Amino acid sequence: MTIIPPDPDFAALRVELARLRVERGWSFDELARRSGLARRTLIDLEHGRTTGSLTTWHALAHAFDVAIEQMLGALCNDHTRPGAKSS
């Protein structure tokens, strides 16, 4: 039997990125400066034109000073996270 994992919730990941940026009052330029990523990359991430790489999300987690699990956890917002006990 093949088990197919649920699709990741990329919309929730974009919302998390926007929430963290706005919460800090940072423009795309400021986040680019703090993360070392291109402003265009950040805009494309928030607007869903790209999903980014693990390296990209790692840089963002460091820029925001949050655990990468907090950021990437949004990918599982619409389903039970792996390892979580189902009720």
C-alpha cells in the first residue's frame, strides 16, 4: 500500500512570511538587507510566484530570529502534522 502525503499548504507559508515581516514593520528592502536575499525573491515568495528553497527559508528564519520549524510548520496547517497524534 502506497501512502501519499497531503499537499503542503503553501498559501499558509506565504501568510506566515507576510505576518512576520509586517509584525516587525519591515519593508521588502529591510528584509532583503537582513536576510541577504533579493527583494524580488521576497516579493515572489509572498505573492506565491515561487516556493523558494530550504536555503531561502533558512535565511528567512535567521533574519526573523525564529525557529525554522515555526515558519515551515505552516505547510501543515490544513492537515495533521507528521508525528502528531490523531484524535
